[in-house]
Amino acid sequence: MKEPKEFKRKPTSVLAMQFLPGENATHVLDWLFDNGLRRPEDYTIGGETLQTATLTIKTINGTCFANYGDWIIQEQDKSGFYVCTNEKFGTLYEVE
């Protein structure tokens, strides 16, 4: 290829949960635990308030940080998770 070409993202479905501390942090952690992040060092929640809380997730690609309103997405092959901002998530995905 000598020139750049435009590419479309293939249609795909993902499992995801929005990180909303104070509303669903326990449910998010349960989901992570039930799907492979079993060691305490694989994920932590820090922050002084619910709005500044951050969920840290260790992934195969490094450490991801989810802030209030971000989405945690399970890899399609269920090998791990990654984080997507709420703004970006809304442009890439829609509820089925």
C-alpha cells in the first residue's frame, strides 16, 4: 500500500459496564472478579470522593484507569478488559 486508505470498524458486540462509583462499584468489581480478575493486585479503587474515584485494572496491554462514567469493556475472547471514555464509547457502540 503506497497511500493511506480509509477503513471502517467492523460491526461487533461487546460486554461492558459503566463505572459509576457510589451506584455500581460493587457490581463492576463482582463482574471483573467473576470474569478472571481474581487477584487483588489486578484491580483497585482509589480516590477521595465518588466523583474522583478511579478504578485501576491491570491488563495484558498495561494498566488502565477508569474514571467516573468510563466504560469497562470485556475483550471479545474474554482474555481481559479495557477502558473506554464515556464520550468515545457513545460514538463506537450502541445498546443492542
